[in-house]
Amino acid sequence: MPSPSQQSQRKILSRTVIKPFPTFCAALVGGSALLRLTFSLLLKRLSKFLKLQKTPNRHSQILVAAQFTATFVAAWASLLLLNSGHANHSNGTIDRKPSSEYETTTTNAINEICQSNSSPSNPRILAGKTIDLTLLAATRALDVVVGEMWSRRKKSKIQKGPRPRLDSVMSRAADVSVFAFSSGMVMWAWFYRPDFLPRTYNKWIRKAAQVDERLLEALRRIRQGVFHYGIDTGQAPLLESMCADYGWPLAWGDPAKTIPIPCEMVHMGTGRSCEKHALSRFTRAFRFALATYLPLNLFVRARSPSIIAFRRALIDSVRSSAFLGAFISLFYYSVCLARTRLGPNLFSKGTVPPLFWDNGTCVGAGCMMCGWSILIEAEHRRQEVAFFVAPRAAATLFPRKYDRKYLWREALAFALSSATVLTCIRHKPERVRGVLGKILNQVLDET
């Protein structure tokens, strides 16, 4: 067993000499480049040994197979390297501070299960710190595969008969649909499963949404079956404190007396009008986004300053800010439409009780509608925004921490995804879209 001084020396060396992420990148890119030559020679000799019939594409097929295999091995090893180091020994419990009472309940339930499966003498070793990286690679690989299938379909359609307009519309609608679906998943998770989102992303959404946590908690309790209308279940203090802060009648916060939660409470001080609230949300979100986008766009274009560059930066900033403003206002207005404007007017309270609209239906309406605001963005930006949100939507389907014995599954997914993307960069670079494709193409051109 090493002495305390030896342990401290190892810690110092690990922090100063080996940086995990740069080492991971070097192992992935450099390892795949070195192994590619080795696997290429092996596959050529194997082809000769098996006396395979020579074809015009044999050489290119060997190069593709060598690239895929080399990247697969390098990616697997590099992900394990990134997950090595100080093991996260734990009894499996979550020790971070929950952001709400709903998350407290979820965390306590997870902790009880984890504690039952572990003991102080046999602590669980958790993995999952690279899950976001793996999901990023997986979504980009899926885009590559779907793009290749679509390209081959278009070629076959051209041979049978051209349908360029329909194909063009479907291609342009793909990124919009991906974003709309992904953002809906993210918003649903933010309301009901916030612990499934990355902490920084969760915090950013909370800052942009500007919603009272007590209102969120009430909707979560309704979803849990704790908060009921017309019954005193001890939930009144939650929203009564909100009523006191905003100067509303305390009875509004008591679900036994007021059915349903008044829409004015959802508007959080902007009045009774749902339309006025939606406009207020748009204005606030627009200002919030413009304060971020405008300095960033001006900084990017400062390398070649001109009137045209300044005008382009201003237009892009306003457009992106309008997109975010429309996203938030559409979400909130869809909530109002479902629970106040349309839902109760289409169906009577006897047919559909008010609890139904607040038990996920109104939030679901907001999730379905908000993502279509991406149509405001420039077409080239829609692609990048969709690529940004899709991995985070996929993250809502998986736990952020899991038993380390299942790390091989993540390594397999990452290796297959990385091999797909990097092989396409080598042999079909146009298939990897967006900024990532350009960066990878520049990096791999030098290896």
C-alpha cells in the first residue's frame, strides 16, 4: 500500500502532467491514425490469403474498413482512458443539493434503492461522466447514417423519376422537426425530471424561463398525484405563500377552494390576459437573449470590421433573440390555450375535470408547440441548433450515473459512433454536416 507521500505525489503528477480530455483527444485522433496503417496492411494480407476476387473498389473498401476498425479500437480505448483515474466510489447515493421538492423526492427514492444494493464494505463504483460526450457522438453518427440513406434514396428516385420539390421540402423540414421534437423532450424533462438534464443546462433554462419555483412545484405535485382540486391534502401553503408575495387573495393558492389554479397566477403578475402575458414573455426573453447574442456576434466579426459586418451581426442577433423570445412565449401561451382558452371550452368540466389539463396536458401542449419557433432562425442556424439540442434530449432517456460494470455499453456506443463519423470525414466529408464537420475535417487533414 503506497504511503501518504506517494499518494500525494501521484495526485500532483496526475493533475500537472496528464490532462484527461487532451489525452483522450490525442488517443482518439492519433491512435486511429496509427492503427489505420496497421489494419490496412492486415486487411490486404487477409484479402490475399483468402484469395478474394479483385474488384475496382477493393482498395477503397480496404481503406474504409481499416479506418472504421482503427477508429473503433482507438475510440473504445480513449473513452476508457477518460473514465479512468480516481474511481467514483460511492454507495450509489446522490449527494448534490436538489433544486426542488420534486427532485428531493426523486433523489431520496434513488438513494434508497442504491443503499439497498450497496454497503460500506462493498461500495458501488459509478460511471457516467462521459454520457453527454457519448450521446453527442451517437446523434452525429445517426445523422450521418440517415443522411447517407437519404442520399441513396434520392439517387434511386432520380433513376425512376425526379421529384426534386418534395425531396427539397423534406430535407429542409428535417432539422426543424428534429429540433421541435428534441426541445419538447427537454422542456418536459425540465418540468418533471430535472435531474435527467445536465446541471448547467438546467440552470440556464431556469434563468431564461423566469418562472416561480413554487408554481413549478405545484405542477410537479399534480403530476405525482399529491396535489388535488376540491380536496384538502395539505398543499395550500405552497401556493398561498406565492399569493402573499404577489398580493393575490390567499384563497387562490388553496386547491380545496379554488379550482383550477387561476391563469393569472401562471402569468406571474402580468394580469389576467393570456395574450398580454405571452407578449410580456416574448419581450423579456428577447432582451435576455440579445444581451448574450449581440456582444458575441460583434466579437466574432471584429476580426474584419465593416459596416456590412456590423449590420450582419445586428440582424443575426435580433433574429436569434426573436427565436428564443418566440420559443418561450409560444410555450406559455400554449399552456394557457390548453388549460384556459381552448380545453375547458371544448370539453365541459363534467366530461374532462380541470385536473386533467394541469396533470401534464398543458405542459405537453407547450412542449409540442415551442420548438416550431426555430422557423424564425436562419436556415443554416437551424441545423446547428438542432445538433445542440438533440444530444440533450437523448440524455433525458438515460440516467446520468450508472454502475461502472455497464461502462462497456457506453464504450461500445461511443466507439461505433466515433468510427462512423470519423470514417465519413475521411472518405465522405460532405456527409458530416455543420461546424463539427468542418473542424474535424481540418484536424484530420493534418494526420
